[in-house]
Amino acid sequence: MESGVLTVTVPKEEVKKAEVQTIKISG
């Protein structure tokens, strides 16, 4: 649920950046 709240609070562009960074770190 926290991720959903963050998605709503943060602009979509920022969320995309965060997702990309998470993927890079995971990879």
C-alpha cells in the first residue's frame, strides 16, 4: 500500500525515475 501512496504523492515522472533506479540497483 505504501508504494501506491507514493505513486499518488509523487508525480508520474518521478515515480518512473524511482522505478528505473530500483531496477538498475536490483540488476
